[in-house]
Amino acid sequence: MLDLNAWFIALGVMMAAAVATWLISIVRRDVSIVDSLWSILFLLGLATYLAVTDSRGPRSLMMLILVAAWAVRLSVYITVRNHGQPEDRRYQAIRKNNEPHFWFKSLYIVFLLQGLLAWVICLPAIAAVSGQTPPGPLDFAGLALWIAGMYFEVAGDYQLSRFRRSERAEGAVLDTGLWRYTRHPNYFGEALLWWGIYLIALSAGAWWTLFAPVLMTFLLLRVSGVSLLEKDISERRPAYRDYVQRTNAFLPWRPRTAAAIDEDFKGSGGPG
């Protein structure tokens, strides 16, 4: 059974971490550091809940390992990737649209908001460690889904890092490896692994936490992930528009052929 007192204590710890990171961002004039914090917030929330409740449920250790592996890996990757770089273009746009006094507004627009979202989305992990039912088939299905999601996220990030380090033509687009089948394998992987965690929570009886993976998927698709990133890329790289036509945005699928694209174009009323 979920311990509401411990859950709200976890919220306090997560918000304290968000405020501390916000203070650092003021000094650095770079709110991009919130991206390094994002996954760590989940780990802080779960670890705090486990510490306060001294929970020893049948899923406690597994859930802690799964969330820690995802959180630490992602935070380290983003921190290394962004080291020495200027503030991310997305946050530059947010800064521009919220001046004057963005230094203060960023506390609630960026940092506290992300802390609150992480607190809500990590609820399936917390509910899973609270359950006392013995592990069953849904736990194994959830673990398999989590592994698949981690593969897409880690492999997608690795392929993108290698592409950025390679000698390539200006404006070139990564369309090989996992990126051949989805324009955002890393975002797809992140959504998938949180659906895996939900299945484990479902096995623990926490069916009501369904809203959490739905919210995560919505954020990745419509808010801070695919939509926001693609708007920026399409404006800077004309070749990306062709990539969009032949490759799914999120769910992996085989690339569309030129004939299929042309057929769709004619069906939409284009010339020809």
C-alpha cells in the first residue's frame, strides 16, 4: 500500500534538488543543466521513499536497480554531451520569450515544473515497491519491455554521438542504425522502459498508475521531446524534411519508399 507521507517527503527532496540546481543555473546563466537533473529526480524520489518507509517488498531491489541504471546513465550522457556547450537552443527560446527576469521565472517554469512532473511520473516505480504480491508473469514482461527500451535509448544515443563526431557534410542527417526506422529511437526507448515499469507496478496491483506512462509518452511526443526538437531541426536542416517523409517519428517501422511518398503526395491533392 502506498505510503502518502513518504511520497510527499520524496516530493520535498526532489523539489530541494530542483531549487539547488536552479541556483547553479543562475550563476552559469544556463538552464540546460536541468536536463542532467531530470532523470536523477526519479532516483531521488524512489530512494527517498524506500529510505523513509524502509520498504522490503519483493520488487524493491529490482526497481531500485532499474531506475538507478536508467537515471545515472542518462544523466552522465547528457552532462558529458553538454559540457562546454552554450545553453540549449530550446532553453534560449524559452529565455527569450520570458524576459525580463527569466532568472527568477525559470525556477517555476523549468525547475519546479520538472520536479513536479518527475514526482508524478515515478509513481509506478514507487507503487511497485509498495506492493506485497509475489512477482508474476507481468513482472517478467515489464522487465523485458524495460530492457528493450534501454536498448533503444542507449543504442540511439551512442549512434547519434558517433554521428556527431564523424566527418560529415554540413546539414547531413543521421538515417542509419536505429535512426533508419524511427526519427527518435532514444525517446521511443524512454517511453518504452517506463511502460515496462508500469507493467511491474500493475503486477503489484497498482493499475491506477496508468496515467504516469501516458503522461511521459505525451511529454516525449508533444511537449519537450519530438515536437519541440523537430521544429528546431527542420528550420536548420532542409535535408531533415526528406527524412521526415520517409521515417516514422516515434514508433520504429521500415522506411517508406519514394514511390509510397509520391503516392501519398498525389492522394493529398498534389500536382501530378
